Amino acid sequence: MRVLLVGKNGQLGSCFQDIMKARPDYELFAFDSNELDITNRQQVSNRFKEVAPDIIVNASAYTAVDKAESETALAFSVNEQGVKHLVEQANKLDIPLIHVSTDYVFDGSGITPYKANDTTNPQGVYGASKLAGECVTTEGCNKYIILRTSWVFSEYGNNFVKTMLRLAKERDSLSVVADQYGCPTYAGDLAVTIQFLCEQYQLHGSLEWGCYHYCGNLATSWHGFARSIFSLAQRKGMLDQPPRLSAISSDEYPTPAKRPAFSVMDTAELSRLGVTTPNWLNSLNDVLDKLS
Ligand SMILES: NC(=O)c1ccc[n+]([C@@H]2O[C@H](COP(=O)([O-])OP(=O)(O)OC[C@H]3O[C@@H](n4cnc5c(N)ncnc54)[C@H](OP(=O)(O)O)[C@@H]3O)[C@@H](O)[C@H]2O)c1
């Protein structure tokens, strides 16, 4: 099976490449944004002609949540227009697109975990651009799986875990937002799930196309996430003395983009595809081992 991976150097893209190294029965064609810029329709078309893939995994996105507020055109160009170019190729070749979206499509006013068909109402440009990418997929793509995920961390790239570990070494005390709730997700676990979906598609020639939620299975706040990172890191000897951690409100930590206060997602629908969601604490443990 020929798998075309877009965005190979991001968190998800890097983890997906790692997973595929153990699967020589798959041919992986992985591209960074220089080799395959999804906003460039001609380049996308040329690459797809060269590779003739059986399935597309889109791990690429414009992900700078705050910067997106002042780079609206760029965010939409990648997250909407770029996705449209992938949809065109998927339809042309009659192959599936596995696409990844975000919990930031919700406004966070919910009090129970969001289901995939709950009303969306993004609060910022990033969320709006990702929702636009979902729409071009659901409205235009014949065979697609959208996996909405949240609070992604890994041993790669920039993420909350790496930021907390860096700050812990630089500071004696830290204030972290405690009134936003969500589910941390290890990019490696998501990559395993995507690989599983590729396998299921290969076996059955189809999947239950649609939009699903995939995230770690314990909700927490950013403050709770930081506490878990520090306590595990201390146990592993990565930190002599963790910083004093105080809980603050979102109002005390203003950011250009508004974040949802509650973006816990219900992942039950994914079990229809045979997917279970992981305990992110176990994955955090593994990521810290890789980082130490
Ligand atoms: N990070 C999170 O907390 C989070 C939360 C919820 C959902 N998600 C979603 O999960 C997915 C994976 O996120 P991630 O954290 O792995 O992202 P990431 O680490 O920021 O990586 C994104 C990748 O997208 C590539 N890219 C950007 N513009 C591109 C373009 N025009 N053409 C081709 N590639 C382009 C970049 O490639 P280069 O490096 O080569 O420029 C980068 O490697 C995304 O869909 C994201 O929206 C992420």
C-alpha cells in the first residue's frame, strides 16, 4: 500500500514516520512543506502523479493559534485551501483522505464531552480555518476520515510538555491556567490509530467515512497537565526541584486567541472503527523517557 504523508516534520508527521518504519509492507512517501506545499495546487497535482498513492495522511496544518489572529489569510490558505487541493486529488484518484482537525472548532461553553456532530463555533482564526478545512472535506471529499484531536504533545517539535520542562529549569515558580479543560493526546498514539485505519482500509477496501473524535481519555486542566509533567519528571530524576505551581484564570493570562474553556471530546464513536483511546499519562511517561 502506497501512503502519501503530508507534513512529515510536524509532531504527528514525525511520529507517523516512526510507526511506519516498523511496517516495511507499506510504502511511505513523506513530504515536508518545501517538497509538497499544499497551498500550491500545481505542486500537489505533480506530486500525486509521481507517487500514485492509495491513501493520503494529512499531518500538515497551520498550527500557530495566536499568530493566526494576525495571519488570517495564511491560516486559511493552508487549513482550507490546502486541504481543498488534497480533496481534489483524493477524488481524482478515488482514494481516502485521513485528515486531522481540532477541538478548537468548539466554543467551549459545553459541560459534557463534545460529540462529533455537536454544534461548532470556533472562537479564533485558527479554529475557524480548521473548521473551513473540515467543511471542504465533508462537502467535497468522497472518502474521508476526519480525526479531531486536542492538546497534542510528543517528543518532537514544540508543545506544552517541552515548554513546561524548559520553564521548570529556568524558574522557581510558574503560573498555569486552571480554568480550561481538555484532553492531552500523544501524537504517537494518534499516529498508531491512523496506521490502524490505513490497515483496516487495506483489509476491507472501505471505512465508515466521517468525522470522529480522538484524544487521550482523561480530562484535565493545563494546570493539572503541568502538575503531572512535573511530578513524573521529578520521579524520573529529570528535575531536582519542580517549580512552585500556581493556578491562575484565563483572564490572568490573556492571549491573542481565545481558547475554549471546555473542549473535552467524546471518543465513543471511534469504537465503531475498532479504535480505543489511550491513557495519556502512560504516553506522557514514555515521552519523558524519550526526552530524558
Ligand atoms: N498541536 C496541537 O496541540 C493540536 C491540537 C489539536 C489539533 N491539532 C491538529 O493536529 C494536526 C497535527 O498537528 P501537529 O501538532 O503535528 O502540527 P505541527 O507540529 O505544527 O506540524 C505541522 C506541519 O505542517 C506543515 N505545514 C505547514 N504549512 C504547510 C503547507 N503549506 N504545506 C505542507 N505542509 C505544511 C509544517 O511543515 P514544515 O515544518 O515542513 O514547514 C509542519 O511540519 C494538525 O492538523 C493540527 O491542526 C494539533
